[in-house]
Amino acid sequence: MGSFFKKKSNDKKDHKSIESEQLSVDQLKKFIPIRSLSEDKLSAFASEQHTEVILKGTTLFTFGQPVESAIYLINGCVSLTDQNKNSHDVDSNAALSNFPLCSGHTHSTSAVAKTDVCILRVSPAIMSLKDDSGHAELVIPPKLAQNRLLELFAQHFKEERLEVSSLPKVALKLREAIQQDIGIAEATDIIQHDPVISAKLIDIANCPLYLSLNPAKSCHDAVKRIGLNATQNLVTSFCIKGVYKGHSENIKKYLQYLWQNSVRLSSLCYVLAKESKQYNPEEALLAGLVCDIGAIPFLNFVANLPQEYQNKEEIDQALPTVKKVVGAMVLEQWSFSREFIDVTLESNNWFYHQQPQLTLTDLVLLSRLHSQINQNKHHALPPIAAIPASGKLNDFALSPENTLLILHQSKQKVQETMRLFI
């Protein structure tokens, strides 16, 4: 427990006349992810004075500085400013104060106390808290113990009776061939067996995302321009659309909605990777398409049940629980790398933080947060400067809407990428 929490510093002599606040266990339980700790650890921490008061006008931290502690706002208002001088306020009465003002290795904003404020400092190690249950077993949360659908699916999954769609042959054959160091001509021969995918590759090679004076007129030209590895990721991405199909009308609506969200997310991932030049854009695009793939086998399972089990409320409750575990299983069966499997497991964990460099999961998290903010899904969303992934993005800046400026300014490119999949 001691490794997570930091005691109040003794060098705050300017604040001796101001009393700090003692927090209760109930107050600690509102902070994310502190509330994941056991009752015993929270009680032990709450038994001592750990908050401090900062006077109005004081700088709490500065852009680019190492993060020495995660800071939670208890009372007052703090102004956060990025390196481009875009600012926004965080007030202790707002939902955003449930999240830390900062996390990760380096600060992506500067923070100044807009009023006298009371803050809680804890070790950055708190951001490494995660579910250690792994992904091999599907565990039903206590709050969903009465969900009949989830209970039935969990038993089906445990008995390894869940059916998983295979990737189309063209994607599997191309992957196997590229592993044997084939050339552009051989890859073209494989792809041309699927005229639809071949046409899509030509379309991509000629879109504004790939700058060239001469248009690609054939599949061979497209593969040559895009590159073998990028072509493989794109072909797999196009093939995945075929997995999003169902026979039940109710489930078709879920699958269509899921596909549209996945396309938008993958397009944001692609543009963010391409504009930031920190990741392979085609890998990022594929990661965005597969991060929620675990929902599909579950929905297909539901489609084969009697109508009485196709309860919208129970489906909505079960989806967040099943898609992580099932997604990891699907990608393992499809022989995806560990990096992609991690995306399915962690791309809903805002405080995922495994290494100082930007990872594929970090990139998906940044894109997902941007997408949900833009869709006005503000409930329980952290400020983007608070998640560790934000500090790993070069030239990070906030837009007036507090999203990533690089994506805020690239809406046309995002729409252009989405057009290739809709």
C-alpha cells in the first residue's frame, strides 16, 4: 500500500496557516482508479492527513516536466494550458475532478491554481492498477449476477463451445505468403483473386492519403505504392467487414452500429498515426477495427437463442464484460501478434501504461477518447491530459474542445479514410 500513496511534503511552509483536509474512505472511492484498491488499503490511507492546500496563482506543474505524482483536485479550480496556449478549467465540483490532473511520464499541460485549491498527491504507480484476472476466464461481475444472458454465455464460453468466424482465405493466404518473404508480384496474384479487395487497394493508393503524381492503374501498382506490410494490414482490415454479419434483425442492428463505430475509430487511429509519424498507419487502422471484435461472437451467440433471451438491457450490460475476453481469444485464433491482443484487452482502460514509448494500445485509447468526446459521450470520460497515453504523443496539443488538435484539424482526412470502409 505504501508504494501507491505519497505523504504530504514537509516543505510547504507557506501553507502552515491553512489546514489541509482529511479524506474519508467514501471520498477516496470517487477517484479513478484509486477506488480499485481494497477497503483495507483505503481505510489505512484515509486515517492520516494526506492532502495539501495550494494558494491561488501557484503553478502545480509545467508542460514537459517529469510526472512525480498523480494529482487529484479536492477543492477549488485549476487551469490547464497546453504548449499552444489553449486552456481549460477543471473544477472540483465537476465530474472531471474524479480523474487525476496528470499521469504518465511527462506532463502534457501546465497547471495553475485558479483559486486556492486543496489537492491529493499519490504515487504515479496508482495508474498501473489493472485487473489481474487475465483473459482466459470470463468472470461475471457481482452486479451482473442476475443477468441470465451473461450467465448462459459464460457457461458456453467456459465449455469452449463458442464458434468464431474464420478470416477470408485471401487474408490468411497473403499473411502466410508474406511471412515467406514473397515479392510484390506474388502478393498481387493472391489479392487479385478477390476483385473487390483489389479495387479497394487501387482506390486507397489513389486517395489523398498517398501523395503521388502518377495514379495507380492496377493492383500491382497499388501494392507497390502502399508496400507489402501495409497491404497485408489493409487486406485484413477489408476482410474483417465480412465478419460483421448476422441473421437476426435485432442483432443486425447491433452489428451495423458496432461496425460504424469501429470504422470511425480505426480511421482516427490511421490519421493520428500518419500525422504524428509515431506508428505504422495501417497497423493503427487494423487495431482500431479489431479492438472490439470480441462483441461479434457474443452477438452471434445471442442471435441463435430464443427471443426471450434477446433482451436489450441484458445485452448492453453484458457487452463490456465479454468483449475484452472474447476479443483476445478471437485474435489468438487468428494468429495476431501480442501487440494486437493487448489492444483488445486494454483499449477501454484509460490509465493503461506499460512503457514510456507510444504503443498501439495508447494510440487506440487516444482515438477512442477523441471519438467519444466528439460524440458528446462526456459521462465518466477523463480529461485527455490526464491519461498516460497523452504524454507519449509528440507535439501533443488540445483543441478548443479539449480533444487532440491533430485530429481536430484532420476531420477531412478522417472522413476520407472512413469512406473506404462504409
